[in-house]
Amino acid sequence: MPEFYYSLADFSKKLKDAGITIIGKVASVEGAVEFEKAGVDFISVKGADGGGHIYGFTGTFSLIPQVVDAVNVTVINSIINSIIAALHSYIKERLVFLSCES
């Protein structure tokens, strides 16, 4: 979370000045607000049901509308992104397999 960084706003500014898009990953409304203040481009939300490695107890699908209401930054659902990436990989593997059979 933001308190682990020396200065999230300064760090974000350096990245943005270099033309880098910033996605902040949060597990709380408070974290989302901090990332918005720091100037991130997107906020990725991952709740307690998203596989661990976060703090908090709110599930992703409950947390997303709370974050959307609290910030004016585009919000991304981490779980859906993971599912889409897994499906893309699965489909790509099957297409390669099918093309090898012909």
C-alpha cells in the first residue's frame, strides 16, 4: 500500500514524466483514494476473495462499486482480468494445437 513507498506522489510523477502508465492495485477504498491522490491512471481492485496477498475482508464484487463511487479514475476488476488472461492463454494453446493437427 502507499505507506510502504518513500513518496507515492513523487514516484508516480517520475513515472508519468517518463510516459509510463500507472496502475495502482488496491484492496480498500482508502487505498484507492491514496492512489488517486498520487495521480495513477487506473486502479485495479482485488478483494479478499482474490487469492490472498492483500489486507482486508471485503470481497472484490462488493469493493468495486465502493471504489468506483470514491474515485474519479478508471477502475479495473482484477479477477475479471485474470480470467480473461487465462481464457486467452487457453484459447491460444488450443488454436496452436488445432493448427498443428491439419
